[in-house]
Amino acid sequence: MSVATRPKSFSLVNFNKADFGQLYVQTDPRMYYRILGGLGYIIPHLANPVFMQLIQERHRLKGGPVTVLDLGCSYGVNAALMKYPVNWDMLYNRYRIADLEKMTSQQLEDYDRHYFQSWPKRRQIQVIGLDCAHNAVRYAERSGSLDRGFGADLENEDVSPELAAALENVDLIFSTGCVGYVTERTFEKIARHMPTGTRTPWVASFVLRMFPYDAIDKCLAGNGLMTERFDGATFVQRRFADREEMEGVLKHLHSAGIDTASKEDCGLYHAELFVSRPGDEIARCPINRMVSITSGSNRTTINHLFTPKSLINTPQALELMAS
């Protein structure tokens, strides 16, 4: 498909975004949850049922365990939601417990490890995390949300032998916010080490509407994957941090001819879903048939948003749970 054109300069667009870099250099995720949660950060909640439906389909086709690469994994939020029967609200509220503020990062890491170990694990899902935020990746791996984590900036670094070996077993690549900070350069480096043929991993990216996906689409096409954009819905990421951030984003969207009515005009970042798969899989079942969504109540600032229909209680999903 032809992916709609977006503003070409990631750096120029990011200039208007609030800078949350300090959240990812912390030795634990308390500030991450406190600051982003305070802005109504909701994309992990909305993305997870989509990811689970893709995992279930890949598991059905493969007939065995599924390995996911979470690109831009930070503290392993997506991984925790995929591997354990927890949700975003549970994690966000947990890190607001006053007594946790008194813990050292090491104590909190130990506490989190026991927390995740107390839940039944979906043993047919393994999650590898990749992020340039070394502290966040290290915490996610040690606490148990990630099965394995790699701290690397593939925009400026080569793939290490250890990461290359891990990529050879990946079935799915997911991201909920890294596009705009990473470009086709990262995807090209990953693609060099991906399995090929029927084992080529599918790619699902939630991309803020102000960022282009053209170059990544082209990169994935060179590796036998066609990209579909999910039609009929966008997905809220969070509220704008302030009016300056909102006005800067609106300016870029309007200059690209993108209608912001009932979306960014309401003070919310909106993302689109792009899914890349082999052409024969798309012909068999287009993404708008594979992924089901239903309207649900919004927990931020508008009355309705489209949220994916969770399949966690279906027999297929339960197959992914530990016996």
C-alpha cells in the first residue's frame, strides 16, 4: 500500500515535543510512571490487545512459542502486559503507593521481581527488549518483565553479535512510540539479522500521526513485508504536556494537510497502527479483519475512543497461559 506522506524531518517535529529523556536514565521506573501516568499515558493499554491478537495468530501459524522484539522497550511495560495477566492501570497505580518511595532502586527491583513471579506467566511468549536507555532495559530484564534486554542505539551503533543471535529467533517486532526517535536505519540493521522466508517476523508499529512511516515501509518491503495501515481508528497516546507542545504539533500536522479535528485539537496525541506481513498473509486475512476493535470509555479527556477488543479470555489466548 501507499503510506501517506508525513513531515520529513523527525528532528524538527521532535523539537516541539516535551523532552522526557530524564525519565529513561533513572535506575527504576517510578518517575516514568508518575510523570507519564499523570499525562494520561494510555498507549500500552490500547496496544496490548492488538499485540495479543497478532501473537495468537502467529502462534497458530507457527505451532510453537512466539518470540517478540519490543523495539523501544524502556522499562518493559509492553512485555509485562504481554507475559502476565496484569494491565496498565495495575502497574500505574502500583508505583503510586507511597511506601514504594522509601525504597532504594535495588529494593524496588527485588520487589518487582517477586511481584511478576507471583503471576502465572504466558509461557508461549518470550519478549526481548531493545532500547538505547541502558538503565531502563537493565531494570526491565532484572525485574522479570523482559526475558532478555539489549541496550543499544542502532541509529548510531552496529548490531552486536549477541543481539544478532537473538534477532534470528524473532517472530514479531512491536513498538508503541519509538518511531520518530528511530528511523529506517534501525529497521535496516535489524532486518539484516531477521529470519527470512516464512519465518520473517511481522512488524506492528503504533506511530504518532506527525511522523512519516514511508522510509520504514520501503525498508520492510525490501525484506518481503507489505505494510497495511489499520483503517477507521486512531489510538490515543497521551495528553500534550502544555500548550506550547500542542501548538507545535498542530502546526506540523496542519502544514501536512492532516485533519486534527476531534483528535489532536482535543489536546491528545493520536497514533496510527501499521502492520507489515508477507503479501500472502495479507491476502488471506487483511489487518482490519485480523484485528478487532470496539469503542470503549476513555479514561483521559474525551468521551469515546477506539480500543482493541481483548481476546484474553478466549480459548486461543488461554493456550498461551501457563498450565
